[in-house]
Amino acid sequence: MLACDAEGNVYVSLQGKTMQVWKLNAAGKILQKFGKAGGRPSLNAFDPNGMLSPYAIAVDKNNRLWVCEDDAAPKRYSCWNADGSLYKEFFGSQPYSTAGYFDPKDPEKFYAYNARYIVDYDKGTWRPDGTILRARTQEGTEQRVASYHDGASVVVHQGRKFMLVNGFMENGVAMYEEVGGIWVPRPEASPAIGRIYSGRQIAIDGSLNLYSYRGDTWLEPTGAGKRNKPFDIVRLDFLGFGPKGELRYAEAPKVMAHDDEGGAFTGVCADDDGSTYALLAGGLLGRGERAQSSGSRIAKYGPDGKEQWRYANVHCGFAWTSSSYTPGFVAAAFRMSSASHPDLLPVTSYYGQYYLIDKKDGLFVDALGQDQRSAYTMDHTMVLTENFNGNIFLHPKTGKTYFTGGDADCRIWELTGLDTIKRATVKVAVDGAMVAQAGKNAEQNRLAALALQAKYAGGRNAAVLKRLAGAAADGKDTEWQGVAVLPIGDDTEKPAQVQFGYDDQNLYARFEVQLGVPFLNTPTDYRQLFKSGSSLEICLTPKTAERKVGPNNRHPMEVGDLRVLIARTKEGKLIATRYRPKIEAAEKPLAAFFETPAAGREEFDEIAEWNDLPMNYREIKGGCIIEVAIPWAATALKPAAGLKFLLDAGVVYGNEGGTRNATRALWSDKTPEVNVNNDIPTESRMHPNGWGLVAVE
């Protein structure tokens, strides 16, 4: 890469054996060389005076050279004085949800995405110390790197330090040993790993014993039914070091615990005494169904294989049908990273939180961070959805507890207040009447759950569209007297409702919402109005026939399908965007699509700004009222008594700053995909089978 300064000198970044930036004058004479000749080592010790793969460069007005290095372990940006000396260096982000891990005997050494850092816990500072892994072939052995989601466990045994990459997400299970500051693979451990690894997670204890399971592996449920296949938790014993220092393992794993109740494994980990922990999914959990009755749970089994405790207020996996976090609810439990802390078991939530469970009695202790489906605050506790990391350790020198997690970074938090946890043994008196009432409550809950499952399996709400007298989107409520109020969602802390009406010119909607935060949206792209804060939506189609649904709840789209989003900017202006998957016109200048590897491609023949819609906003205590009028002429509908069509309305709840969406709820559509807030194609899709059936009065 090339750069120039104000005097016309040319700077060129050189890789290969040079690893420097050279400054040359117009005649080609070398005036200055920046960085140590040959650069810094690609493995082991970090030398700030050396570059590694210098790439993009620039010269600022102070005649300082800025260098971006084409490397990610660590991702470095350096700034150099005109005399060639290093001025400052900066370090960029990690891949999203990078897992951090540590040496439990020496936690000043902290690891993230194949790099080692030195942390000063007293000062709250850190610095890069070296690169521990590079993908390469050495002595005939292919050496892989740890995926950023996977993380690892570091174990010191008989004076030797080992690292097990746990294969949580990327199936990259491997054992390494630190030799001279560099981690080298131990290929002799691979057959042992193959004998025990079951495809979801592998764990290790302080004696190098390996743990996994035999049974079902979690998959997000798509239909009713329990996941109750019996399972074993198994251990492959470490037999010691061989004559050449090689790792030796038993030929066959032994069963540490057996559970006939069954479940699908989401995570497993172990204590040094042979106690094991399982994070288990019990099957589909419908909206409003009690988690305690689903079979999902966190369980501890003692060294004798007997269950010591269980915590059942758990919803595993993506948990699209779950409500947002309330104290004690382990929502979207996705992983248990380790059991290295003597008192606390960490459980990771897909939606950005971390739960702490008491290891002695299995009681809920607290939740760290914020549920991204709530009106979160942008601060150091905010971690975005698709959260897979999380680790905890007790500092051996200070006795303080630290937690590591984060988003496009890797954070270390000190946990305080743990000394306030109190234990007490109390008596609970239960009489026959209470037992009988509990039975009645359980039956009522069962029937309610069955009703919910039936409703959300394809049922739709219904309403009558009332003709309004003197209607206008003008903030006056006279015309809405006597019009049915339709509830949106089931969040009692953020209630929302909508009313529909019509006249010969327009379809009207009146929203009344309690967002908990200002109704605010800060869009950078009108086509993604559902991503950039709070908004309201109206969906309609003249086609009332049931549609054949494909994978990922994808409905075939037809001409007449329409979605409208309404939002309010920080300047107080109401804006709108309309989405039409299909239009009849041959020319489609406003066509657009959204695509991700996970959800596929969602195409629209038209996504257009619709800011001239009649709209009105006014604030009320705790919330706002918004009215909007959609011209019939812009739809495929003509109002007439007895007309039936599909209609829905909803709220996209944003965060406090109006920069991102958090949760979404609609009047009729309750399909799990409505709760997805981290995949743009899924969030853009329409589900007409779930929209309400409306009859014109």
C-alpha cells in the first residue's frame, strides 16, 4: 500500500521478510524506515517496535505515520513519529462474541482469539503479550487455531500447562501444551478426544480427565413433543504421561451419571471431585407455558452419579417463544462455559445475559448484563444478541471474583457484593388444602398451555372493522369511541393496543403504547426501519387463503401483501416505509433484498419511503398515541360491507437511544420468528397465516 505526505514523499508498506514501512523521496531515495527490520514474531512474545503484515497506511498533518496491520491476533493500529520511533499503538475489536479464557493458577495471563494478554487487575489495565496460535503445519502436524466462539480451558497438571479447545460451536476440539510461550498441539490426545466427544461440548477437570455425554444433542425445536431420551454423562480418565511425556488416556469412557428422565444436551462441565453439571432442553416451550414443566433444567450430579439438585426455571436455546428476563428466569440458556469457580456456575444467555447459579444448592444467584429484548441501556453491561461466551474465575491471590464476556470485544468485570449472599434453613408449612390447590393450578396451567399451543400452531385473531364518522389522523379521539381495543403482545410492563377503523378513503389505525423508553428511531437506511429503534407496523393482504409454509416459516408472497412501518426521528418527525414483496409493474426501481447465510434471501419488489402518509403523534403519561391513515387506493382493497381481509398491527420496541430494536409483538401473529431481533431477513418477513381476519362492518 502507498501513502504520501505534504512534501510529496512516498510511503510504502512492505511485508514478507521486511515487515516495515519505508519513506522515499521523489527520486526513490530511502529517507526513513519505520519499525524493526523483519517485524515482530508471528508467534510468542509481542514486540511493539515491530510490525506484522503492515497494510493500509496514512500520514497525518503532524507528519506522523499511521499503520493498519493485516492481522487479528491481536488487531493492531500503530502511529509512528517522523524519526521512526513508535508514538502510540491501538488495538481493535474482536470478532463478535469472542470467548475469553485464562490460566486459573496465573490469571494475569488472559487469552482471547489466539492472543495472550497481561492484565493488571489492581489498575484495570492490559497489554498484549504475544500470539499463542497460528494455523500452520509443524513437524508434519497440522496446527489449527481456536475459533473465536469456542474459547478454551487451561489446566496446569504436574507443572505442565495444557489448553483444551472445547469445540462448543465450531467442532474444533484440540489439546495443546504451552512450550516456551507457544502452544503446540498434542496429537496423541486426538484419538482420546474422538472417543468421547459427542458433537456439542467437551469439558476437562484439573487432572486432565475429559467429560462429555451420550444422548440427545440440543436442536431448536420446531414442533410439540418432549426431548426425554435417557442419557449418560461420561468421563475418559487421564492415565498419566508416557515415557516421552505423551498424554495417555483410557480406552473407554466410564459413566459418571445416568438420567432416565432424559433431555437434550446444551452444555456439560465438571468439578475436580468428579461432580458434573448438565444444561438440558426438554422440548418446545410455548408462549406463556411454565418453564418448570418443560423438562428443561440445570442439574448437578455428585461423584456417585446421583442428582444433587436441579434448577428448572430454564428455557434453553434461542427461546424465541420466551418472555424477556425476570428475576430467577434463566431465559435462552445456551452454554455453561466452565465449573472452575468454587461457588458459582455460569450459564450464558443467547440474548446477552449471564446467569449465576449457586453450585452448592442449585439456587439462582443473579443475572449479569441485560436482556437484549428489553429496553436496554448502551453501557459496559450491554452485550448483543448471539451471545456465546462467558467465563468466571476466582483470583487465587486476591480472592476476588471476575467474569469475562463481551460483544465485539472481550471484557473482564469484577463481581462485587458476593459477600452479601446469605444462606438460611427455613420451614415451609404445607397442608392438604394447599396440595389440592396446587393440583388444580397445575391442571389449569396444562390446559392453558394446550390452548396456547393450539392457538400458535396456526390460529388467528378476528375483529370487525368499524366505519368511523369524521375520521382523520389528527390526534382527536372522538371518532374512536366504541371501537374495539385490540391488545398487542402480553408484556404487562409495556402494554400496547391498537384500534382499527375506516371510511371510504382510508384505513385508520390508532396505537396507544407504553414503551418504557421514548418512541424514537435513528435510521441510516429507510429500508431497515425495523432495525434502528422503536417503530409501529401494520400488515395487510386481500388474500385470506392459508398459505403453504416453507422452512424458517417462510410464506409465499403474493401481489397485495403489504407491510408499513411508522417511526419518529430525534427531530420529532414521523416517517414511514412500505414493503411490498410482489408488485404487478414490470419495472421495479425500488426492489431490494436482505440476505444472511443462516436465514437465506428475502426479496421485495418495492421498499419505499412513505413519509406523506397522514400521521399524528402525541405523548401521554408513560407513553404515546399515534394515528395513521393508509389510503385504500394504495392497497389492493376496496372497502365494502362484508369484505374480509387479513390485517395485523404491532410494535417494535427499541432501546432508550432509539438506535436498535429489542423486541417485537403483534396483535395476531405469535409465531416464534416474531421474536427474532438479530437476523435481518427473518425480521423483514411477513407471516400472513398469522395475521388477523377482519370483516368490514
